[in-house]
Amino acid sequence: MSKIVLLATEKPFSAAARDEVVAIIKSAGYTARVLESYKGKGPLLEAIADADAAIVRSDSIDAEVLGAAKKLALVVRAGAGYDSIDTAAAKGKNVAVMNTPGQNANAVAELAFGMMIYLARGKFDGKTGSELRGKTLGLHAFGAVGRAVATIAGGFGMTVFAYDPFVKPETFKAAGVEAVGSAEELYKRSQYVSLHVPATAETKNSIGKKLLSLMPKGGTLVNTARKEIINEPELLEAFGERADLRYISDIPPSDATLATLKEKFGARVYVTPSKMGAQTEEANVNAGLAAARQIVGFFERGERQFIVNP
Ligand code: 3PG
């Protein structure tokens, strides 16, 4: 019987990207099912029941969803971060989980600069702002997005530092970036710090007052990573103590934190209405098609390259 591949995207891809994903699935002789813009878990529990593989974005694939799947062998996260998938529960059910690293990195990196310029220019209020050229930029983690940000920062004439204990010295060198030995040093030396760490048990709530207070005058934290890595009470505390700190993010924090940020520190904060770093036509196509091809490679040729729960 033909394999069933489910494309489940609460936040949908563009129509063109979705259609290309479906075309790849069909040309492998599989059946494609599309579940877009769904609300609540019910539709996903139903749709995944007879799927052999699924492509998702930040959709929550928890133990309950995995439990509803009777034949599932593979879930591909069309994107980088797989914190919304219970990889251990998947492993327990013999379900492989993959991601598509790097495919949406440029979209996220470009948005980081869009937001930096927006805030540096006073949210386009016409008053005197500042430039990015000559400023220091610290990259907290140096994966695909961090490297894409470094490339663009070179064009802006910024001096780039990076901290990532998991990356080899030659990788920083090849990118023309100065590696620093600790997160503390990174925050001390950087006027802008751009976050690119995944949300894990170790990184959750790890960005707080201690690091923020080290930043130079006018220090700006740029978050296109995950809201969970920010210690929100400490962020508010640091902002209360220092009138020069700034925060820009494309991931809205909790409602209460957002309300306080806007009410008390509005002029030096910018947060997009919804998570949208990877929301470009190009990134939808790159990540979606990579995911579809990885599924075909897994079933037809036993390819396991991007498995994150081996
Ligand atoms: C990722 O981890 O790839 C990005 O955060 C994008 O997530 P999204 O596909 O849910 O927009």
C-alpha cells in the first residue's frame, strides 16, 4: 500500500511551497495529506493516525500525538529547532525525527538585521538614530543562523564575536569571526548580542540579568531563537535598572511580560506580533522541499543523515 505523508503546519507554508512539497511526495508514489492552519490538537491527532511520515514546523508532536500515530516511522521538522517534538517519546516508539538545518537560516538572519535597523532608527520616527557600521555584534551560538548573521554583519561593517563551545576554532576563523571563551565575555564586548541557541533543558531561562548587566551602554539583545531561553522576570528587572538596554525579538514573550515591556519600556523594545523569522517564500520552499526529499530518501534509500534522535 502506498505510504501516507502528512504535511501538518499550524502556521502554513506559502501555497507554492506547499504544492511543491505535495508534488515531491506524489512523484515518489506516496499519498500526500495536507493539514494547514488547524486549531487545537484534535485535527492533528486524527490526521496523523494512519500517516507513515509527517512534515511539521513548530507544531507540537508530543507523546499524545505520537500515541495517536499507528504507523508513523518518521517526523521531519521543516526547520532547525526541534524542541516542539518529544524526541525521546518518538525514539521509544521507534519513530525517527529529522530536521532540515540551514534551510531557513537566511530568512531568520535577514529579519534580525531588519529589526536591528528598525530600532537603531527609532522605529522610523524621523529623529536622529544610529548606524550598525562600526558596532560590535556578539553571536550567542554559531550554527547555521549565527553564520548567516555573521556574513551579513560583514557587509554592514560590524565587528563580529561569537561564543559557541560546540564549534571548532577553524569554523570561526573561516567565517572571519573572533571566537570568545565565555558567554560573559561575549556580552561584555558586544553592543548587539544576537541569540542563536536552541531551547534545551540547559538553555531554558539562561539569558537573564547576569548576562544583560554586562552589556555596554545601549546594549541591544536580539532574539530570533526561542522565547524559552529568556528569563523573563530577570529581563524586566534588568530593564528597570538600566534605562539604556534594548530588546528586539520576533518571538513574543508571555502576554504579561509583553504588556510590561510595552507599557514601561516601549521605546526601547520591539517585538513582532508573531514568530516570523522563517516566514519567507524562499525559506518555506527550502525547508519544505528538503523535508519532503528527506522522507523519500529515508524510505527509498535508507538515508538517515539528519536524524536527531538516533
Ligand atoms: C526553526 O527552528 O527552524 C525556526 O524557529 C522557524 O520555525 P517555524 O518553522 O515554526 O517558523
